[in-house]
Amino acid sequence: MSAGPAPLHPGDIPVPGDLERHFVEQPLEELFENLDEGLFSLRFLGLKKGQEEKRREAAELLGRLKGEIIEKRLLKARGVYRFFPVNGDGDYIRFYGADGGELAVFSFPRQRAGERLCLADFAAPLSGGRRDYAALLAVTCGEGVAELSRREREAGNYVRSYLVEALALALAEAFAEVLHYRIRRDWGIAEENPAVPLLRSRYRGKRYSFGYPVCPDLANQRPLFDLLRPEADAGISLTDGYMMEPEASVSALVFHNPRAVYFGI
């Protein structure tokens, strides 16, 4: 197959420290540090800057709930990540094991007009003779969420019940940011002074999750799970429709390529 546009291929290829599978039990404190509360209030509570009284009340409730979650360890944050040798091959990315054998192939759509971009363009092409590297991650903050939310709802605490579920989703996204930073650090490309929260950082490379316009096929979750095996220790599983359980989970493909961009199909 032909390679994508050459200007999008990586120049230098940083080599990760290892190709081992890493399991992470993440402290909740760091995740709360990387939770953008303003964005949380807008996205999950629909509160804008002009609604100061409601924002203050929400912040107080959120603060109390945060304290309880950390003190009683009501949520658990677990995840896995791993680096793989890869190559782009047309509209595909081929993943290899440490011995060079092919482990999996991911297929991605290509834009039909404009720059005709495809995610496979951001990996060094197979035809170029250089091995590249990419990382996969899967994280969750969903263990115990359904039970905790149910207890709050049965006690008549409907706002707290909703906040528990919303917080778990937001903390899972913060966990993905924290693990992505750890991946950059392991790769030797991490920014020296990362922003807090991390989502405001300017960093090298990009992270893409299946189900979004740039890589809409959720079936790609199957090979990702086959490669990471997050079921036993991280507690993340796939439904028949390739949705993750618990719901407050995030998976992603990570590139180091500074030329990688977000785009629509």
C-alpha cells in the first residue's frame, strides 16, 4: 500500500524505555488536581460564568464530595499502558511485538477531500524501512460508581447521585491526561513544566480515542483490548457493541509525532 503524505511522517523517532505492559493504580489526589472545575461546571452542570451563585453552590458541594471520595476511597483509578513498534501502511497501522512479529492491524478512514488525512499518516511508513513506536492506554475511574450513585439516589440525594457519575467521567478523562504525560516522560519527550491541569499543557504528539470522528470505528477497541488485556487488573471490559464497562473509562492511541493533528472525516 502507498504511504500517506510524507510531510506528516515523523522526523526523529524517540525510543521508549521498554515494551512492557504497565499497570497503574493511580492516587485520586493527582486526578483531582488535574480536574478543570470550570470546564466540569460548564460541561456537566451547564453553569456559565454569569451564574456565580449557582457556581459557588456547585463548588461547595463538589468540594465536600471530593473530600469524601478521597478520604473513604469511594472511587478507584486503575489503568494500563504499553508501547509497541508500529508502522503506517496506507490506511492501516501495523503493531508488532518485541520479536518483530505482527500482533494487530488497525484500520482508519481517510478524508475524501482536502488534505486527505488518515491517522496512519502519523506513523513512519512501512515502505520507509524505519520502525516507529506508538502507545496504547486504557484507564477507568468507574469501579463502585454505580453502587455509590444508587445509594445516594435512594437516600434522596439526587444532585449528589448525578455528581458522583459526572465526577467519575471527568476523573477518567483526567486520568488519561495524567497517563499520557507519563507516557511522554517514558518516551523522553515530556514538557519540562507541565501545566496544571494537564489538559492546558502544550506538548508533543496527540492522543486519539475510538468512536470520535477521526477514528469512528469502535470495533478497533477489540484489538486494543487484546493487546492491553485490561480486564483482570484494571477491571475494564468490552460489551458486544465495543463499549467499555464501567462507563467512566477511556482508551486511546498515542503518537509522539509533533506533526500529528486533530481533524474530521
